[in-house]
Amino acid sequence: PLTNPDSFLTRTLHYVEPLLSKPALFLYGILSLTGLIIVGMNFERYIHTFTYFFTIEGFLGYVGALAFVKLLHELGHAYTAKHFKIHVPTMGLAFLVLFPVLYTNVTNAWRLKKRIERFAITVAGVAVELALAGLSTLGWALTDPGIMNSIFFLVSSTTWITSLFLNLNPAMRFDGYYLMTDILSIDNLQQRAFGMTRWRLRELFFDLKLPPPEEGVSQKRLNLMTIYSVYTWTYRIILYTAIALFVYYEFTKALGILLFLIEVVVFIMAPFFSEFKQLYLRRSYFNLNPRAVITFTVLALAFLIFVVPLPHVKTFPAITDPVIHQDLYIQEPGDLEKLFFKKGDE
């Protein structure tokens, strides 16, 4: 936590509200659409604007612009919460995989009875970023090549990507997750969905006949929880593996291997060991039933495939070179007219 912004938000709210009015939103849409049309007509030049980033001025400008965008993102959440008379006690800094991110504490939004109001607070940050992305896209189209043009490009391209593919991704605890929580009307979605999906998988593979973590959950809601959990687990495994590989290839090998192992153990292996521990605690419920027999048979076969040294042959293209050879160099320039040997000669 860095600051308590509530009094500042209260004093300045009336200045900000016109920027979020319906006419303003309509204007943002028109300007963004204009910028996107111009970019579509000059897409080749747009993607090559990135070359201006490789300067000290370009890098500092990009860092400052990105920090400004993220600050406005959080202020979008904060001002919208204050619009609905919600107390905003904290704004601060958090670290995700050592990367700094801003956050705003709008936990008190649970007091709002209307779901649409909670939805508005959650979507406000993304809405601000999309408006900035659209205006920056138009700014790129209206400026000449240079630092400002490059900053407009970086803000627009980065903001489109982070807003649509990161902030709105429900697999991470960003805006998209809380939007899905409101859409599905499932509070504490992640923990509850993971618990129900684990229970469902245990019953599917081992048929333990255990009661579910929650009673009275409809089949439709259970299916939604399962889809969300499987998607989140798959996304995280891919993401953390990619991070681990990035660390390995971009750092020195010794440090890369260490960080790779930390990534794999903490983010990938730890959840599997946690589930094995839960299964061990429920070992008294295991019994010989068809599902358990099939599961253990498949696991045993998979284990044997990895540990039994099965014979195999691999073929590779190769070139044969003599062990002893001598390079000949002619001191005077000349042309090679004829070779007195052919392929196969000794």
C-alpha cells in the first residue's frame, strides 16, 4: 500500500465524471474507429514504428507512457467506485513474478446490491485503457515519425494487447476474473471452482463416493466451474512453462537453470504434490472399483513407458570426413580447370 486516495477522489470526482459520460464515450468510440481505419490502411508502416523504441529517449518515453496508462487504469476503478459512494482505502504496488503492477482496493464494492454497479467498477479500468488505446491509435496516425509517434504506437499496441488478452483473461486474478465472478454470480469463484473440479476429477478417476465440497450446486453451474478450472490450469501450465523457458534462455545458464527449477517446482509441480497429498489423506476411501482399476492400470503403463529401456532406432543424415586431411593453398591466383579424381576413388 502506498496511499489512501479516498479524500482526493472525493474532491476531484466532479472533474472526472464528464470524461465518463455517454457523449464522451461516444466520442472515444468515433475517434478510436477513425484511428483503426487509418492504421488498417497503413498497417505495414504501423508495425515498423517499433524501431524508434531502440533509443534511450524511446525507452524512457515508453516506460513513462506505460506507467501513466496503468495509473489511469487504476484511477478508472477508483473513480467509478467513488461514483457509487464506495470507500477506496488503498492504492499501491504489487509484484507478479517480480514484475511491478499497480492495484486499487475496491473490496467494499461487495456492499453494492446491484450487480451492474459492481460490474461497472470492475470493467472501468479496461474501459479507460481501451479509450486510451483508441486515442493513441489516432495519435499515431496524426503524428510524424519520431519519439511521439513511437510512444503513440507503443501505448496503442501494448494497451490493446494487455487489455484484451491479459486484463480480460479470467485465468489470472485481474479484471476479467472479477467480471466472470459477477457474470456467473459466484463469489470467490476460483477457490470454489477448483474445489468442485478436484472433487469431480477424484470421483471420475477413483469413484470414492465422497460428498461434494458444496451441496446444492446445479449440473450447469458445476459444468461451468469445471470448464473454468481446466482452462485456468491449462493456461497457467503453459504460461509458467513459457516463463521458465524464457528465464533459461535469456539468463546465464547457471542462473537460468536455477530459476527454471524454481518456476517448475513452485508453479507446476507444487499443485500436483498438493493433490497427491489430498489423495493420501483420503486413502481410506479407496476401493477396488472399475474406475480405480482403469486409472491405476493407465498410470502403471505410463510409468513403465518412462522407466523401461525399450529398444529404439533413430536415423540422422550425416557427412563423413577423413580423420587426417591437409589443406592446400596456392600462392598465386588461378582457375581450377580439371580434377584428376572422381567420387569413390581412393
